[in-house]
Amino acid sequence: MTYQALDSESVIDYLKDRSALEEVIPNRDDLVAKEVGDGNLNLVFIIESQGDPDQAVVLKQALPYLRVAGDSWPLTRERMRFETQALLKHNELAPGLVPLVYVSDEDMSLVVMEYLGNHRIMRQPLVERRKFPHFVDHISTFMARSLFFTSDLYLTGVEKKEFQAKFINPHMCKIQEDFVFTNPYMESAENQWNPEIDAEVQAVRANGELKLALAEMKESYMTHGQALIHSDLHTGSVMVNETDTRVIDPEFAFFGPMGFDVGAILENLVLNYLSHYAHTPDPDERAEYQAYLLEMVRDVWNEFARKFDAVWAENNCGELMPTKYWNFPAGEEIFAEFRRRYIQKILHDAAGHGGCKMLRRMMGIVNIWDITSIEDLQKRAVCERLAIKIGSRWVLERGKISSVDDLIRIVAEETKAA
Amino acid sequence: MTYQALDSESVIDYLKDRSALEEVIPNRDDLVAKEVGDGNLNLVFIIESQGDPDQAVVLKQALPYLRVAGDSWPLTRERMRFETQALLKHNELAPGLVPLVYVSDEDMSLVVMEYLGNHRIMRQPLVERRKFPHFVDHISTFMARSLFFTSDLYLTGVEKKEFQAKFINPHMCKIQEDFVFTNPYMESAENQWNPEIDAEVQAVRANGELKLALAEMKESYMTHGQALIHSDLHTGSVMVNETDTRVIDPEFAFFGPMGFDVGAILENLVLNYLSHYAHTPDPDERAEYQAYLLEMVRDVWNEFARKFDAVWAENNCGELMPTKYWNFPAGEEIFAEFRRRYIQKILHDAAGHGGCKMLRRMMGIVNIWDITSIEDLQKRAVCERLAIKIGSRWVLERGKISSVDDLIRIVAEETKAA
């Protein structure tokens, strides 16, 4: 089929013919569709049976341009291939933590997947101070398994490189290279920031040590092909409810540094923490929920590290390094030490990448709803100034971070000082 | 044409039909061929015109197996595609420092190139204490240009990743992963070492800190896609004469850490240095030539660093980082500092990778002629023990190396102590 962008009528014709949907929506004669995309790159339809609205799917189709920038930023539709490949791999490695895939159609640049009608994008409920008792367990499992099993720690060198070849994703990488690591920190027409923090933004853009560190993080992002990373794992890419967690939208997936994914989760929890200075005026309510969020930061990292180490110790069949290599007196302890140092390096990278991402949210093209939803610009600025201080320290001090408590201590020090 | 391994008769028929050779050997009716390959993976023929032996070419054809291991180690012939691609790129980036390519034939897994009859593989003349007054200039230019212009410092992110996709070279990488970074340091049937140094070899294999460091260098080799590296740049891959230098055999080329190439050159000069304890009994002659070799180590690094920095400052059009990013007060100095730190990191990697390669030559499958040509095993052991000490220190102390003088100091300290 030749590519054509679907609308809420043609999408119904398209789905009628898909026998792969037989089990999900047996009768596809009374479908209704609505377009719900709020992303920047894609059309997203929810299609349900009028007879039984519980029978529903989502269809996501890539547009040939970046929506937020209009037609001026052409993007290849191949990104849907990356998203589909990654979704299928994530379903294999972390079943139940991503949406099921029913149909993938490369010509049409689309994927049809499970409708998550009982889930919400995580950002808003975090602003509402909801709690998600299984999130820590779920997201740490997702990260530990999706990263470990696509790395040289589990795959043979040949398997890994052949898989990596399928995820050379230069146009999507370019978006992150520009909008996470470069443009926010220099003059660039698309940047946007709260005028109240203009002085702080300009100070970042002229801070030599920080600019060096940001450039080093960009180098890490561009060259460290460690594992298949999601590469956009903020709380807007996580759907949750009381019992369930799903990671969506892996269209940026490629072989990059593990710490970029881990840092994205930690950093988004911290930005949400800061947003409560405005969203939650009651000091007790605020303190209680902020403590909950920092506990999540601590637990996400510690559970990730524990699970990553365990899955490695149990499945050490990758090219780096065969168990036989550790077969010498004290070899078992030295192998454990190698794992410890490797995981420590992921924490350093998470601090560095998380710090970059915190900064870019304050002064780049894509800000963050947790904070932009604060209407009073002065109150918003309070959060943003703290984010700039914390993000800068995470980046600059990344090499000295010895545990997640150091990251939390930086948050505590800066918020106490404010 | 279907693949068939050529012999010294069929190779002549093959070349007769190549019109691309018109300028090099206009009359191809009286060709003679001899097979001269001493490599492990390929057939190599020299074919010349009987009427004018100055009219000659080399034909190199990949065999479908690793010669040194017989038929038991099957290898795909695609490696000739990598070699040809790399030779063409090197001709473009460092003209005159690699052989010219006349014919490349992917079906037949072969390349026809310039015959370097007036050049010698560098290893043996270094044992004979020859001097090559242009080598430092040539090899530093080759490395600075081939590495810089294939990195994110010069290419756009999209260009680099699309080029990288053509150099996913998993089977050749696997050889280096096994034989440089893994098997020498554990029990593996193909390992060979001088029985005189058995105690030292076993000590390396049980040295926890060293094994950790070697594993970290393997991680660097496997994941740090920094630039198109030659990936086998020892003095057996360099052909020289008084005036000219050519880098050959880039069949291992892929996107890896720059320090792996630089470290290979430095390390091979040091191993040659050590070999003179046996090859050059006269103390004055030895001291004079060893000083020459250490001066080469110093100059190769310093010239490489100087040229790399200069070519970067003059051609900063790569994705990492645009000149505009450095446009702030003090930005020029900070950009210079970024280059300094980046190049310093190449030196650390060169120390680490060079150290690994020094060690593997003492206890792995592929030893080194400079040293194996020492017939007296006790004299040979003197050199080998020093190589193990120096290589171990280069790996373990790599993070603290601040200039090439530190690498040379380690050589001096260990040889003085011996």
C-alpha cells in the first residue's frame, strides 16, 4: 500500500481488513475513530467498536514532518520502523510493561497496538499527587531487562552488532542531539523560556565548565553504543494506573548509553518534585508528597541496580566478559566488582544525562507540562531556578556520585538553600 | 562472477580483462604472478609485466576461513568489502599514505592495488635499526586525518551514522575481541607463550585489578563508536622506505575508539625497543637506537595531538559541537579546553589499548616477529617480562597519564629497574 496519512474515516477502512485484529475486535463493522495525538511527530487514533467500547485499539502513524515545527522540519517516516522494532523487542524482554502490538505496516508507517484506556500518562497524576505503588518495581524491571538483554553483557558480539545495525536511527538521534544537548545552551530561534529566569538562562549559556560538561554528555550520547535505549523515557512516555505500568513511544530507540534512560526517569521525578512548590501550596501536603517522590528516585535507582546486577550474574553469556575469563582465585569477587563498577558508571551517566535533560526543559524548545502548567510566572520561576541549579550540579558532579543518595542530597541542599 | 579462490595462473586471466589497469600495465599479455601472502586471512599476489617489471600490481583476495586456524574458523568474505571501503576513504583523507586502489570486486572478494616494491613492512627494518626520517610526520598525519574526518567532530550526526552503518564489521571485531581482550588472559587452547615466562603469564591471568582494567578496555573497544579506526595499526600494517610511508590492511576497520589505533603504533614501537635487548648486543648501539625509538613514541603522539587539534580548530563543522555553541565570552578558550580534554582522553585510551595489545602479544595466539625472532628463550624472556610490566602499567595507570612523557617514563622506570 502506498503511504497516505490516515484520517478518522480512512483509518476505519484500514482496520476493517486486518485479520490480525480478529481476537481483539471480532466484529469490525461498527468502528468509530478519534484522533488524539498530542505528540509532535505522529497521528494517534483510538478506534473502538460502538457495540462494545471495551474492544478498542490504538493506531499510531508517522507523519513525514515534525508537527511542532510545521512542514519546515522534514523527517523520514522510517522512525515508525524503529518504534515498532523496539516495541516488539520490549514485549519480548519486558512482557506486560509495554503495549501489545497487533499490526505493523512499514509501507504505511504505522503500528496498531493495545488501547490503554484505563491508564493515564504519568505526568498529570503526579501533579495531582497520586501514588503508584507498583511503579518502582515496574520501571526498574523494564529498564534492567531492556538494557541488559540488548547489551554486550548478554548478547554475543556478532548478535549485538547485527541488532545495532537495525537501529541506526540518525534522524531521530539528531532531534535529541539538537534539542537536549546543543540548542538550549546557545542562541537558537526555537528556544523558549520564562522571562523571569532570563538571567539564569543566560548564565548557563556562558558557563564554561558547564558547557564543557554538556559537550561531554553529548559525546557520550553520540558514541557510546552500550544497549538498545528507549531514548525518550520521560514520564510522558509512561502510562500508569494503580496496578499497571506501560512504557510507550520508543521511536527514538537506538544503541546509546544506558544512563540516558535511567537519568530521564530520575530527572522527571525531580522536576515533578519541584513543580509542587507551585502546585501544592499546603506545606504539609507538599512535604509529604515531595518525600514520596524522592523516595521513588532512591528506590527506582536502587531497584534498577539490584535487578541489573542479579540478571547479569545469572545470565553472563555476553561477549563482555565470558565467565571463563573470571575463572581464577578471587575471580568471583572480581567479577562482582566489575559489575559494581559498570553499574556505578551507569549512575554517573544517569546523573550527567539527567542533568542535561533537566536544563534543556528550562530553556529549550520542548518544555515540560509539570512546570509550564504553573500559570504564575514568578512561582514557576522558583521551580525553574532550582531545576537549573540541581541540573547543573548533577552534570558537573557526575563523576563524584557514589550512590543515588548523592543525587538526592543535591536536591535537598538546593531546595533547603532556596 | 562467482567467487573462486584465485591461484597464480587464474589471477593472470582475471587481470587481463581489467581495463581499469590500462594506465598501470598497458600491455597485460605477459604477466607473471606469485603468491606472497603471509597474513592469516587472505591470498596476496604480486603480478608484474615480464617486459617491464616496474609495471606491477598487488591483488589481495579474502579466503573464506582464517588461515592460521585452518578451516575450523569460518569467516565471511565480506571483510574484503570493509578493507576496500576503508582503503578508498583513506585515499581520500590521507592521499599518498595508503596504496592506490585500481579495482575492487565484491563478488570475488578482492582488491587490486598499487604494488609497493620499494617499501618494506616496518617491523624488520626496525629490528635492523633503520631510521625513517618521515615516519613520524606521515603516521601522525594519517591518524589525525583518518580519525578526525570520520568522527562527529567533522561529520554531521546523520552523515556519521550512515557511514558507520557501512562499517558494522562484527566478524572481524570478534577476532580482536577474542584475541586482544579476552583469550590471552584466560585458558584458551590457541594461546602460546615462552615457557620461560610462564609464572608471569599466570600472574597476569590471576591479577584481579588488571583483569578489571582489561575488561574495561574491551568495553571501550566494543561500544565507543568514535571514528572509523583501522583497528590493526601495528608496524606490520605499515610499509616504509626512506621517503615514503603507507598504511595497509584495514580489513578490521569499524567505528571504534581512536585510542586503539594510536595505542597500536606507540605500543609496537615500545615492543621493538624491548627487542633490542636481544637483537642489539652492543650497549652503545642499543642505547642510541632505543633512544631513537622512544623519541619516535614521543613525537608520534605529540605530532598527532598537534595536527588533530589544528585540523579540528580549522574544520569544526561536525555535530559535536557547532562553533555557535562556543560563542560566548571566553568561549574560544573553553572550546580549546574541550579539544585539549578530548585529545587527553585519546591519550588515556591509547595507553589502555596499547597496554592490552602489549600484553596479548606475550601470551595470546598472535605473537610478534620483533620478539619471536629472538631465538634464545632466556634472552627473549628478558624483553617479554619488561613488556608485561610496561603493558600492565599502561593499562592500570591510563587514567593518570597527563602527557606522552608519562608513558615514556614508565618504559624508562621498568627498563632501568631490570
